[in-house]
Amino acid sequence: MQNRNPNSTFGIDINEYTQNVNFQTLASTVDFLYLRSSGSGSGRFRVDKKFLEFAKSARNYGIPVGAYHFAVPSYDLNTADSQCNDFINILQEGFGKNNYGDLFPVVDVETPIDNKISTKALIDWVERFRKCFEKKTRRKLMIYTGAFFIELYNDFKLPNGTQPLKSMPLWIALYSNIPVNPPYPPDLGGWTRWRIWQYSEGETVRGVGNPVDANWGPDSVDLLMQPRQVKNLKAVKSNGMLKITWSKNTDTDLLGYNLFVNGYWIGTVDKDDTSFDIRLSELPVKTNVPITVSIEAFDYDGETSQVRSKVVV
């Protein structure tokens, strides 16, 4: 995988054990912030005692923030569903209805380490959790795991040689201060690039009172976030046509836009497009009454704008 570079963003992840958190200071110290929302290490779903408070404070100071769930995979795939559903609920409690954070939501997979389950069982469980989450939220799920853990579970490789988890954005832990570790993460699990690299578990950072986990992120925080809401959407009926215009999004990883009329998809266009024309006769709705035109941006990860911009014609 890649090393960090001078443009790499910087972030930390914190939980209820983090002391003396000053969010005003953090706002000028970090580019992004992850919170532990919950975990199932105790055998039941448990909410981090500081999550709701930290989520509100991070938003108040404009810090791009996301959250992770410490998962406990097992042979019982029903536990993937239950942990997923509880994670979805606590994210909305922290960030708002149908809001799952500014950054990728994350499933933290670093247990069991005592060979209690097979590699196939582990991968099946994570895949079940991911499909449950992405279907219910329309958000892309990131995986957090350690380099050692990937190696422990056969390079996350199924018996048929495939590595299905590699399609998830990767947040990998590999601590650079451990002499036996390579200087940066090697290719593992089918991944050749990380999205976030947790390089330290004991970094001193302004804005927190004790050493914390520290991470290098992508060159732009856009690569961790949903596309922005599309601005300046306009639509008019003219000469039997519906003419739609908007302002181009500034997202670094923008791929295109989806357009809708009364919730029905009518077209997808390229990232450089700022207009779309369609014959009124081709619309999937009646056109002799007011219609609602909406638009969302999408990026290379398949993430879409959290809110579709709308205008009534």
C-alpha cells in the first residue's frame, strides 16, 4: 500500500476513556475525527458513554466526524443483523434522523484472535453486516482492522481464493513505532491502498489530555465523505422540454449526478455536466400539473449527497 505524503490529512479517534477533550482546539488540530459509537465486546450491544456528547460537540465546531462499531463476528449471522441494526439506530441518535455521520460509518473488526471461527465464517459475517447496513442506509461502509488480523485470517481469503472484503474502503492499523513492522502498510487482504492508516496508538495531540490513536487520511477529506448537496438547481418547461440546470459540485472525487422527477429517475450525467434536457412527453409522470425535480451527486465510492436538492416546476 502507499505511504503517507505531505498532503495526507490527519485525524484521531476517541472514546469514553479519552480525557479532557477540547473540541474548539481540535477544530484547528485535526482534519477529521472518529468516535466509538458502540461495541459488542461484552456480549451485548453497548453504547459508548461519551458518543452522544462527543458527536454533538464535534458538529458544533464543524469537525468532519464519523463513528465506528466494535463488532464481534461469530458463526451466528443473526448477530450481524442485530449489531448492524443497533449501530444504525445509535448513529441516528447521535447525528440525526437518516444521518449516519459526515465520514464513512465503520465496522471495527479485530476479534476474535483465538481462532474461534474460520476465515470463511469471519468474512461471511462481515459481508452480512455490510449488506444489512448499506441496504438500510444507502451509505458505504468502511472496515477497520489490523494488519496482523488480516494475516491471522489467511489474508482475508476464502477457500476459492477470492477476497470479497477488498471492495470496502480500508482503515488499517499498523503502528510505525514497533520495530518489527514495515514503515507503512504492505498490500494485504486484496487491498493495495488504504483510505485511513492508523499509524500510532499513543500520539500526543493538542485538544486531548492523554495519548490517542492517530491516523493519516487521504489527501482530501472529500474521500471520506458523501458528496455535497447540489446548489442552484433550476428547472423550467420550454417548447415541450424540461430544462434543468445546476452549479457544479466541488467534491474532489465527484463522478456524476442522478436526476429525478417526482422521485422517478430520469437520467444520470457526467461530473462536468451542469444541465440536462428531456422532452416532457418522455417523463414518467403527468406534466400538466406541478412536478418536483430533484438531483443528487455521486462519487467514485457510490456515495450520494445526503440531501437531494429539489425544485417545483
